[in-house]
Amino acid sequence: MRASRFLIATLKETPNDAEVISHQLMLRAGMIRKLASGLYTWLPLGLRVLRKVEAIVREEMNNAGAQEMLMPVVQPAELWEESGRWQQYGPELLRITDRHDRAFCLGPTHEEVVTDMVRNEISSYKQLPATYYQIQTKFRDEIRPRFGVMRSREFIMKDAYSFHASEECLQATYQVMHQAYCNIFDRIGLEYRPVLADTGSIGGAFSHEFHVLAASGEDAIVFSDGSDYAANIEKAEALAPTSERAQPSQSMTKVATPSAHTIEEVCAQLAVTANNTVKTLIVLGEAEEQDQTQPLVALVIRGDHDLNEIKAEKLAGVSSPLTFAPEDRIKSELGAGVGSLGPVNLPILTIVDRSAAQLADFVCGANEDGFHLTGVNWERDASLSRTEDIRNVVAGDPSPDGKGSLGIKRGIEVGHIFQLGTKYSKALNASVLNENGKAEVMTMGCYGIGVTRVVAAAIEQNHDDNGIIWPNAIAPFQVAIIPININKSDAVRLACEQLYADLLNAGIDVLFMDEDKARLGVMLANTELMGIPHRIVVGDRGLENGEVEYKGRRDSESRQLPLAGAITHLQGALAH
Amino acid sequence: MRASRFLIATLKETPNDAEVISHQLMLRAGMIRKLASGLYTWLPLGLRVLRKVEAIVREEMNNAGAQEMLMPVVQPAELWEESGRWQQYGPELLRITDRHDRAFCLGPTHEEVVTDMVRNEISSYKQLPATYYQIQTKFRDEIRPRFGVMRSREFIMKDAYSFHASEECLQATYQVMHQAYCNIFDRIGLEYRPVLADTGSIGGAFSHEFHVLAASGEDAIVFSDGSDYAANIEKAEALAPTSERAQPSQSMTKVATPSAHTIEEVCAQLAVTANNTVKTLIVLGEAEEQDQTQPLVALVIRGDHDLNEIKAEKLAGVSSPLTFAPEDRIKSELGAGVGSLGPVNLPILTIVDRSAAQLADFVCGANEDGFHLTGVNWERDASLSRTEDIRNVVAGDPSPDGKGSLGIKRGIEVGHIFQLGTKYSKALNASVLNENGKAEVMTMGCYGIGVTRVVAAAIEQNHDDNGIIWPNAIAPFQVAIIPININKSDAVRLACEQLYADLLNAGIDVLFMDEDKARLGVMLANTELMGIPHRIVVGDRGLENGEVEYKGRRDSESRQLPLAGAITHLQGALAH
């Protein structure tokens, strides 16, 4: 591509409303522009990256035996009513009405549509398994779109759906898809991890997320140093302590803590560490009958631990989604504010984390504003009727598989695969005749990749102070040719034109700065900002020795190359 | 592709609700399925065709120097208010509201969005010309979606927009796009014509439509046999007659025609030909002030001619869009029904077509129910204050360019290119600094191809009683391999597997019927229905002589080919 025919829309300043580095760099490099909240136009530079990601995803899905199709963006309400999601799905589902006052939605996902297609087209177990996918525009009306294309309202997803006559068959396809996802992220050139995940609102029994590792990632993911165990922290089990609880050695004492409102302040005043305190969180429980008020439930965890809301909301007696109790209700029913609660004589259902249940002589709130208790012991001072795993694991915890201990990294979720089971096929009555001629509901899997999100995640993982650093496989251009004084030197122009033609012939994507509009420094800065992984600078001085200057995007120094060997060198550099 | 891994969803019966052949065949071949009115899912077979059309369009747009980008489906109302189209556009524009009660629409076209992008990114004439395009999902809330993907609500369009600092520059790019469109339809392998067209509601000065020729086409297109003049019949001028009008030879006579309600019945009763009669149509004119009733206007054309509504609604004094007057108003103001009107003593503005104005001794309604006049002559009996071109041309009319005479064919519009001028750039104030540093509004062109429509049009043009006949370039599969008794004969299986592998290696798209599920006749019928342009049947009897059977989709007979030469033969057949 000649720069004279390509929209280079780099920005010097970082736009104010861009919070994360990928959003900043996508704007600054001229990849995207905001049209409205959560709606982005992909400029030519950005679209080149997007299309390369799409192409890799498509190839690997085809290799895995999935069949590409294309379903509408606009979906009729009737199907969503059949699955029950028309009522269940929150306001992220953008519901619309056509000119005849019929109800539709903009599809955030396509389980209903694909299940409807399959129930109409597939009638025999002999036609199974079958996996269908599409790469398509989706819409989710996020309440607060942010981070650019990382959490936009309109986005492109690859969504695949598999259909099976048996659970074993689903598991086999699930493994094939797991491998296809690994192939995809390997080929794109990202550092990523598949991790065990919670199935959330999509439903189903078993699920993995694929995370691109990046310090800025929204999710915490957990690894064992002694096995290949990896999970989203939402999902990772904190094993029960194996040692016996210590015997009480102190007597319970009430102390005034009028100015201590946080665990840190309590620890400082009482000279204890947070791991010898507990905090008591109050959430809503399940009402026994539908019209009754939801009772309060106490969740007790160690002061240095974090509540795991996903684990908590799955517990019997706790309402889902997890809802913290309003302050005034706590005050009136328990007689003290949130910061002064504790498990001693607490008149509500109290669920104690297994690590908190292991403490002796610990500190907790006294259920009286401005007071704490020290030397508290379970059984003796506070009843311990129910212990559960309700905390996030922390680095150093033993791995749930019993091998090694856990470490924690940050990740950006870019893919998610589910063993859905029969949630949708049952609701829509999608069945096939089995070997005995009897109708049987199909078993399903579903498999998503956030294609637009992958682009942003790649940047979160690969950038420096000068801009983006694209992996070769998804770079908008693999090589930049930058001339020095092209309008003044025929030798430079000739050498550049020849190199440009040769690179195109070799099938290499190249951006040729064929105009003398910008100063050399600006061209160098722009191509670094745009993340082009390899660049060749051509000037008279080098050409006198038959040389050009090469610099890889991650190299600290440039070096001279013989012009004649430039292509071979670049081919080598691109092969890595 | 192995048939065992591909959704073959052919139907024996023609679905009831499919009116046109392309819709019927797309359903029967298993290319698409209806999700809701005007919303279609593209099954794997259909999507393969769609993607091939897309790929050709993309390559030729890139070759023409256009830059691909991608704009959102969902567009904010504010931009449409800036252009004025939020109010102007009818209910085809699906207006929606997000969770924050902000107004958006599903984009039927992207002039506003791209102009907004360009006004933000391009500031100097030096950055022009620039052409941007996208291949993207669009939505138009048609009141009566029909003909399958030919007139669906959700569809895929290639829309391109060019920006210029001068009119000459626009014209140069317009020519480049015209050529790119010719390249696209040439490569797809369709018989098509670019024709002069009306610019309609998109606006602008100059425009061509690209029509795929097909007997079932909705549009009439007009050609000269003496030049390359071609136009949509909406646009083609009917030249004024060059000879003098004949002198009156009859006196005007009133005759009773109580049972004659149509031109045909009047001609039969009075023993005259339709080309010596006139019909008088009553439409609404323009009110002088906004609150006044629109006056009636008479349009007089020859009895054998058709009114051209596009020409008529552009005339001064006639309201646009053209609206026929209600019967009761005609009756009360003119004293007679529609079938009995004529230009003699008609008390309203009367516009006479130039061919009708040439008649002498003609027949017309008497403005009295049940009566006609014969021997009517202009000037003597009826005033002739205004003559215009308001009819459709007919076969045999002289070509508007003065060379040859006109013929008429039917066409399906698949592309449309416009010299837009400054309609949108002015409204959105999209300007650049010119050579003198002064801000100047950009001039625009826009260029559309209905990508999903091309698929249907290709079928309308290429089919027979057995199904679709794909051009090689967009066939979902180029070749079908059909074995006879593959499960019983190792020789057949071996030969098929080898041929399949060799064809894939040669880069040929092949569908291999690798399973013994269907009878031979069913497999043959299915591949013909699906339109696969070449097929090889492999059976034991032929293999004994080292032969297989080849049949091109348009061939009446199959013939034997040496197995060893099959690939070379197919490569030859595909090169045409």
C-alpha cells in the first residue's frame, strides 16, 4: 500500500476519554473512531488487523470441521420467548419494534436462532455431530460502554454452536474446539491461557475461558506451579485447611475502637495482622415464600481475604445474583453498622469461610458501633454451624488439584467455550430420532471469540511508550518502507519503488511512505505508533554502499543490511 | 468438502410463499432459510456463494484504489438530523431507542457516518481524492418484504463513498468506479448492462445503474441499436416527434360509449387503434400556499403509451411524489369518472405528452360519463398550452442520442453509482482547505452494490427446470464428485478419494458425496439443484476402462473421460 492512497490518521495527543492503553493507542494510531457511546468506526488501518484476525479464526474453525453460516442481526421476539430469555435477559438486550409493531431484538448471541435452524433441518442422529459458526456483528446495550472496542455495544464475534446425540460426542467436539482455540491464539501470536471458568448466565455444566495475559486485564486468573491447573479466580476452589484449629489461649474482650472503620485501622489500633481478623458481610438470603421479605445472611471471611461472589451466590439460602443488604436494614435489624459486625451472637444465618473457620483468638466486630472483640474463638464464643468456600484464592494457596501452589496473573477474556447441555434444545424442543427411532433432545456446545476484542487485547499485551507492537500475523502492514528525501533523490525513489514491488511480489504486506509530505522523524514515529513490526529506511548515504537500514519494532538499535538481501532478511524475520 | 460434513438441506417441494424463481431455488437448494419476514439465515451452501461475490467485489474495489473500512450498523439520530434525513426518510428507516432513551437507527446507508468521519480526518485538498468502502449489513424496514433476499429487510451491501476537491476529480473517480463495476460483473460471469438512471431520493446530478439481464427483472431498460446508449426506462427521453402534426379532416362528434370502460373497449367499439386515442390521468398539483388544497392536474398521453411517473413528478406544477387524485374528487370537480375524461374544455392545468400532442382526428373522453368524442383536434377543439415528455419510451422509438432506435429488456438492479455533488458535505459542512488556504465544501460520489441481491440475480439469470446453474466464479462448489456404490466398491472409493485429494491440491472447490446415504438419482438431482457447474460420476463400470463420467451443468449429455485426464479437463472447463 502506498501511503499516498491510505488514510493515515495518527493523533499526537491522547484523547481524554480513553482510559486504557489499547483504547488510547487504537485512537492515536488511527485504527478506530468513536461514532457514539460504544459505537466505533473501524478506519482502514484498524480494519486490516480485524480482517487478519477474522481470517485466522475462519481457517481454524473450518479446519476443525465447523461450517460457516450467517444469521440475521435482527431476531424475532418469538424465539426468545420460547427459550425464556426474552423475560430473563436484562436491558443489555436491545428490544426494538418494526413498522408493523412486531417485537425484535438486536442479537447479542444466537443460541435461539441456530437451535431453531437445526430443529428444522436436522432430524436424524446420523446427521450429527454438526458444528455451525458465524463471524458477525452483535449488539449489547451496555449500561456503561468503555475501554473502546474492549467493551463496546456493537462488536464482532465468532460464535459457534455444536449439536450432538450424546454427552460423549459433545465432549469430543469440545476438545476439538479447545484445540482450535489454542491454534487460533498460537497463530495470532499472543500469550494466552485456557482456564476453567464459571458458566454464568449462558448455562451449562463445563466451560473454559481463553485469556490473553496482560497486566491491565480485568480478570484474575490462577495457575498452579505444580500442574497445568488454571482457572478464573471466580471458579478456583480454596481448599479447606488441613491442619487442626489451634486451641483458645485468650479470653474474649470488648475494646473500644471509635476511630477504626476499616480492617487496616482495626489492625493498626489493636496491633494484630489482618489474617487474624474476620470481616462480616451481610447479603440478602432466599425468602421462604415468594411474597416474603428476603432474610439477611452473614458471610464471614478472614480480614485479608476477598469474598468470591460467584461462589457465594450459588450457596443454598443465598439469593442470586448476590445482593448486599442495604445499610439501614442492617442497622435496624442487627443494631450496628457494617464496620462493627461480627459472628458473636449474630441472630441470622451465618456462613463462615473455611479459612476464617480455622482461626483462634481472632478479632471481629462486637455488633455495637465503635467496639470490637479480641480473643474470640469459634464454638466457645461464636457458633460455627456452616462453613463453606466463599473466598477468592490468593497467591500461595495450594492448587485445587493437590499439585503445587497457586499464582495469580491478570487476563483479558477473548474466548469462552461451554458445554451447554440441553438448556436451549429442550426449551425449543430440538430433537433427533435416535438409533431406535425415538425422538431425543440434542445436546449442545457453544464457543465464542470476541474478534474485535482480540485486537484490543493484542495491544494491551504488546505495546511500549512509542505505540503498538503487532505480532507479525495480525499486523496491518508487516513492513514499512521509509525513504529519506524521496522527492530529491532519484536513487532513493528508484530503490524504494523496486523494494516495494519486490515485497509485494513476495506476498509481504508493506506500507510505502511514498510521499515527501512528512519529516523523517514523523514518519518513523507514525510507523512505530501504528505498530508495524519491521521497517526499512532508505537513504542516499546507505545506498552508496548498497545498504538500507533495518529495525524490528522491538529492537533497541537499527542496523545496516545489504539492499540486495533485504527481502530474504524480512522473510526470515516474518517467519518467527 | 465432504458431504458427510456439510449441511445439504435440499427440499423437494417448492415452498408456497416463494413467488420468484431465485427465492424458490435458494430455499430448495438449501442456501437460505427465512427467520422472519424479510430476515434470512444464510446456510453454509448459500454463504459460500455470498463470500465469493464479496471477495470479487473487495478485490476490484481495492484495485480501484478504494480503502476498506467498517462503520457501525447502529447510527445516532444526531447525524441524520444534521443531514435532514431523520425527518425526510420514511418508515423504511428503523428508528430505535437505547436503554438511556437516546435515538438511533439501523443504517440503510452510510452517507452521514462516512461524511462525519471524513470531515474529522481530512482537512486539506492534498489528501483528496479518497474513496472509502465497506461490505456490511444494512437494514431497511420494507413495508412488504418479498422475493427472498431480493427485497429483504436485512441485507449486505458494498457501499463506497468518494470525496473530491473538484467536479472534474469526481468525474474521474466516477469513471474508475464505473470500470470497477464492469470488472466485478464480468468476473462474476453475469450478463449485465450499465444504464443511465434517475438519481431519486439519494440526490445528485448523474447516475448509472447496473442491471443483471433477466426476463423476470423488475425494471425495464432501454438500449439503442445504433449506439451504446442505455438507460432505465424511468430516465430515457422520448424525443419530440419531428414531423408536423396532420391537419384536421374530421369534425368533433360526441358518441355514446356506455359499455366501454377501457381504451381497448373504446377502440373496439369505435373501430380505431389505441395510437389514435388519448387517455387523461388526473394527479395532484402543487398548492400555491402550504395550507391550501392541492389543485388537480391532467396528464394526457396517447392510449397506447404508459405514463412515466418519474418524469411527471419532476414537472413544475405537479406534486412529488406523484399522487393520483381520488376518484370522488375527480367526479365532483370534473363531472365525470376517470374513464370518461378528455382534454376538451377541461377546466384544470392540462399537460400533454409530446406524442399525444402530435395526433389529429383523435378519440378522447367527453368529460361526461358514458360518452366519448371522435375527430378531436388540438387547438381547434382542445387548447394545447403545455406539452412535455411524460411517457415511457417504447420499442422502436428513436434513441435519445439520435443514433438508431430503441429496444427494451428486463433487468434486476444490482448496483448504482451516483455523482452526489455536495448534498451531504454541505449539510454536514465537510470541507477542506483548497490551494489558496480557503475552506471549500467537498464534492462526493457514492457507489453501491447489493451483494446479497447479486446472488439472487445470478439465479434469475441462470437456472433451468432442474435448478440453479452457477457461473464458475461464484459457484458454492465448482465440481461435484458422485460415486456409484461407494460402500460396496473399494475401487470406487479409492478413485474418488484420490480424485478428491487431487482436486483440492489443484485449488478447486469440490463437493465429494462421500457417503452412501442417498440413491444415485437423488445425488445427481441435488447437485443439479444446487447448481454445481461440473460433475464427475465414478463407477466400477467406467473404472474398468480407466474412465469416469463428466457432465457440465448446461450439457445435455454426459461423456466419458479418462480418469487420469479429469483434472486437466476440469481446469480447462473452469477457465472459461
